[in-house]
Amino acid sequence: MDSIRYYVVQIDDRYYQGEIDHLTFTDDEEQAFAFTDIATANQLANEINGIVLTREVSYKELEDLSAQYLVEYEALPKEERDTIEAFCRELSIGMYE
């Protein structure tokens, strides 16, 4: 398998963005929530009268994006990187409590 299949839910020309408490949408498909389970995507699509779109991304593309994001992250000022890292540590701790 050289790629990962995922699903996005579209309603009209907007895409489900992934908020749990209330439905939020985006006009940018790249900002849409990526479901890995088609049954869950279909359930939401049925609830909101949307459709499920199947997408694939190659491992090579993911690798290239990861490298690009690392370069962008390393270009951030140290204070911003420290803030992001502190947030991630807190998030990680909260997951295991």
C-alpha cells in the first residue's frame, strides 16, 4: 500500500471541519476533517444531508509535507516554538490522566 485512503464530508460547496459540539464547515477541502472510517463519514453525511468524498494521499506526499512543515516550524521564533511545545506537552499529559 503506497497511499492512505481517507474520507471528507461535503455539503453543498463546503466541507465538515470536525467540531464536536457544533457543526462547523470550511470552504477549503484541505482544512476539512479527514475520516479514516467510511461508516462514520457516511453516518455524518446522512445526518446533515451531505455526501462522502473518497480521497487518497501517497506516503511520498506525506513525507514531503512533513519535511516542509519541519522547515517552517524551525523558522519560527524560539518563543513561538516554546509555546507550541509547551502546549503539546500539556495536551499529551492530559491524554494520559
